[in-house]
Amino acid sequence: MLDDFFVRALLAGIGVALTAGPLGCFIVWRRMAYFGDTLSHSALLGVAVALLFDVNVTLAVFAVSVLVALLLLALQKRATLSADSLLGLLAHSSLALGLVALAFMTWVRVDLSSYLFGDILAVAKSDIAVIWVGGIVVLAVLALVWRPLFAATVSRELAEAEGLRPDRANLVYMVLMATVIALSMKIVGVLLITAMLIIPAAAARRLSSGPEQMAVFAALFGAAAVVAGLFGSCNGIRLPDRPSWWRRSACSCCR
């Protein structure tokens, strides 16, 4: 039998992977890996805002990520800097602001490692509900904007000529990205969100014959990686003579 916290970790990780896989495909197609880094780094600023104003962390991270995405769109239309320069500027600026804000909040005890790398084994039942409900909503909205979003990925001019409104589709996509980052921050942390988005999609690209198939494969590869990673961390190394303190503290699947 598996412990309850291990089952919760499995459910949460699979829920995040199924949602992140299809979104990560557009990152791979558009060569926007640095965009994922920018939004994920802004999540730490969202954590600082949540602690400062005593609001829900997930909502604060979502709000800050959306603001950063909108700021990026505005700067791309007006600024003379290239897209990668703007992404680097926003990514490191938001990360630095978050770290400085957390450092000045001396009345709050913050474990940065839990925000930077996540803590999948500390997931509660309420977190699982938020992840799965939010993931279903994200995938439903992505299905609605799939055609204009994919057309804009292939050719923006062609999408505009067909009246698919690529600007609106891109804005919706950025909001969906912010949602996934807010949902997954507690699971994988700020520094690993981009890997969760890119690696399954990149692996699926080699085995897929079409965009829809790639999205499905990316979701399945991500879910399989979660299951393999959790069970591998628990059972990957079996020592013949484990000490007594290990048997007392380890979960039932590790003893």
C-alpha cells in the first residue's frame, strides 16, 4: 500500500503534466523557451506580493505573471530592443525584485528552496482539486483557441488574412501560461517550471506525425515522467541493510 502523501503527489504531478504538455508544444514550435523562463521567474515576485499583502499565493503568482506577460506585449510594440533582450530584462528584473522584497520582509520566515524547487510531497487535497479543476479549464480554453493559435504560430500574416485574430489568441495563450505557472509552482518550483513545459514537448516532437498527436504525446510523456520519478526516488536504490532510523521515518513503499 502507498502512503496518502505519495498518492497525493502522484495525482498532483500527473495533473500538472497533463496540462503543461500541450502548452509546452507551442513553446517548442515558437522557440519561446526564454518566455517560459520569464514568466516562471516572475512567480517569485508573486510570492513576495502574496506575503506582503497576505493574499493567496496562487492568485498573486497568477496576477503577477499576467502583468509581466502584458508588459512584454506592450514593450514589444514600442521598444527598440529585440524580443530576447526584453525577455532577459523582464525575467531577471522580476526575479531580483522578488528576492529583494523577500529579503526586506524580516518579519516573515520564508523557505526559498520550497518556492525555487517545489515540494511535491507536501501537496494537500485542496491543492489537488485546484490543479485538476484549473487544468481542465486551461485545456478547454486551449482547445477553443487551438486553430487561431496554431495558425499564428505557422504564419501570423496568414492567420490575419483568414480573420483568426492572432493577437487575441496570443493574449489568451499568455494567460493560460500564467495559470499553469501559478498552479504548478508548489509542485515543481520556480526554477523547474520551464523544464516541465519544454522537455515532454521536445521528446514528443520526435515521435509525432501531427500537432494534435504531439500535444497528446507531450501530456502522456510528462505524466509518465512524474510516475517514474516518484517511484524511482522511492525504490530506485534499495540498500540491503537500511538503518533503523530509515525504517522508522521512510514511507511504506521505501521500507
